Amino acid sequence: MKILLLCCYLLVTLLRFSLDWLNLRHRQTAQRELPIAFAGKIDAERLEKSAAYALAGDKLGLIEGIFSVLLTLLFLFAGLLPWYDQLVARLSEGFILNGLLFFGLLTLLQLLLGIPFSLYRNFVLEERFGFNRMSFKLWLSDTLKSLLIGGLLFGLLAGGSLWLVAAAPQSWWLWVWGFWAGMSLFLLYLSPWLIEPLFFKFAPLAKPELEDGVRALLRKAGVHAGKVLQVDASKRSGHSNAYFTGIGKVKRVVLFDTLLEQLSDEELLAVLAHELGHWRCGHLRSRLLKSQILALASCWLAFTLLNSGWLPRLLGLQQLSFAGQVLLLGWLASLLGFFWTPISSWWSRKQERQADQFAIELIGSGQPLASGLVKLARENLSNLFPHPLYVAIYYSHPALVERVLWLEKRKKSSL
């Protein structure tokens, strides 16, 4: 069984690397014919720079991927897991403490091993292409804050879950799911006003005329609650974006200050209309509901498999702690997740298209959004030529050129 499991892992790894290679080759050989919307905004020099940026990211991702695969092979298939499991058992007493130490040490080790990659990405790769605006002091501050917040949340979530497992051994799957669901909703409320401000400074829109346009757009969209804020993302990166977060009275649309610099007011309103489309189309609710149904099914399945007693035998072991079995189960889920990814990506692209359609109906044309997307592609050095199969499996948004073409057609049909 161990050999079969190893073969499955190597097969999935080979598929992942093959898709990366296919996407890389396609980007190098694709004919660079751009729609009219890109004319005069992205020239040959910018395309070459985008290709170089993507290639540099691919190389770093490849090194990280190989490093991760080697660690997985050593830990799961070279005998490190049972050794580590026994080490934690000697260092701790009690079910809850054992689990906290087991996962806590692994999480800390993973974070430490990721530091060199984070430093290289920020201060070499992003610096080389003009995106990094973060000082080492700010990077260190963000890292320490993340460690502190992550440690607190880990202790609360992992400790609470382990306590529920010990307290209700025959029904813990339902209690753990309820605990995680409640914490997820609580964090949706908590994050916008407590966690995110620890890293970013949020403020009302600085342009009064844009603020008026935003309020008019909100009324037209029928959105009666929520805030529209700008954030000082330029302190860390030259990349630009917009996102929505929170639920209820703390829900908000957030625009990067870099985005405000790069787009016209009309284009910004079109981007905002797209984000409002996610609200009005119920995408937040559907994503939350889907994730909770999946989490409930996962908890029940985990309960069933952990009680079966055969998980350790997958690695040829006689016994393995509860924490060790949970780790193995999570790793198996990540393998199966590779085959779920295309479905999740397709669903996400469908919702993005619906939000685009909502923006067109709200604004009256697809042109402002198309123009804004082209500018964002230019400023962010986006990959304009991904392989269609790579898009189908991994992309949460439609490929940019395809998306702009679709919006341009909607512009013509609205005239």
C-alpha cells in the first residue's frame, strides 16, 4: 500500500509539473496578437518584460515545488513521520498537548523554511521588476505580526478542536464542524476592523468627486450597507488590486491606493461595479454555503476514516497518534484536491463572468472595465498568454485577453 501511495503522489506531482511546463512553453511560443483594446497600451517591450517576470516567478515556483516534494518524500516515505510522532509523545503528556505540540512544531518549521523564499521573492524578484516598496524593517514587522496572530488563532482553533474530540469521541465531527463554522463567521466580522488594520491603514476615498460617483453607484446597485475604502498598499508593493471583505455591518470594498493612481474614475467605478456584482449575485453567500457543506462532509469522512484504524497501514505503520493520522489525512485530501481544483476554478470563473455582466448592466457598457483591466495587466506585468488547459485547471478568473474580448463585444452590442 505504501508503494501504491507513493506512486499516486509521484503521478500527481508529475501532472502538476507538466502543467507548469506546458504553460511555460505556451507562453514562449504563442503568437502575441492582442485585441484592439490593448493597442498603444502594451507594446512589445512591455510584453517582453511581462514574459521575463513570469519566467522568474516560474523558476522560483519550481524550486519551491521541488523543495516541498523532497520534504514530503522524506517525512512521509523515509521514516521521519513515525520518528517525529514518537518524539512528540515523549515531550508531551495528554491528548490535547500532544496534538498542539505535534502541529505547532511542524507549522513553525514550515514558516522558518519559507522565510528564504519570502525574502528572495520580495527583495530580489519583486525588486528587480520594480514592484517591491517594502523595507526589511516593514517585512520583519509584518512577519512577526503574522506569527503572533497565526499562533493565537492556531492555539484557539487547534486546541478547541482537540478538546471537542476528547470530550465527544462519538460525535466530535459535528461539534468540530460547528466550532470551525462559528469561528469562520466570527473572523469575517473580526478581520476587517481588528486584524487587517494591524497591517494596513484604511481611509475613506481621497477624491470627493469619486466618492460622489461611488455613492451614486451604490444607490443604483441597491447596496444600502458597507463601506468603500482605500488602503495604503503602496507601502509594500507596486501591484494594484481591489477586493471585498467582511459581512453584515463590517462588509466593505477596498481599493488599493496604487489602483487609484493607475485608473481613471470611470474605470475605477467599473471595477467597483464588478465587486458589487459579487454581492448582488450572492457569490459570498454561495461560497460560504459551499465551503461549509464541504467542511461538514470532510469532518464526517475524517471521523469515519480515523475510527477505521487503517490509516497508519497506508504507510506500513502499526500505529500512529491521532495527530499523525490527521496530518496524513490532510495530505491525502491535498492529493484529491488536485482533481477538485478544475471544478472549483470553473465555478469561480463562472461567478467572475456574472460579476462582469452585472458591471456592464450597472455601468451601461463593458468598455470602462475592459480598459481598466488592460491598464492593470500592463502595470502588474500580467501573463497574457496562458495555456488554455492551465487556465481551465487553475485560473479563478477568465484569461485576461479572453475576458477583455468578451467585454469589448458587450460594449459593441450596447451601442
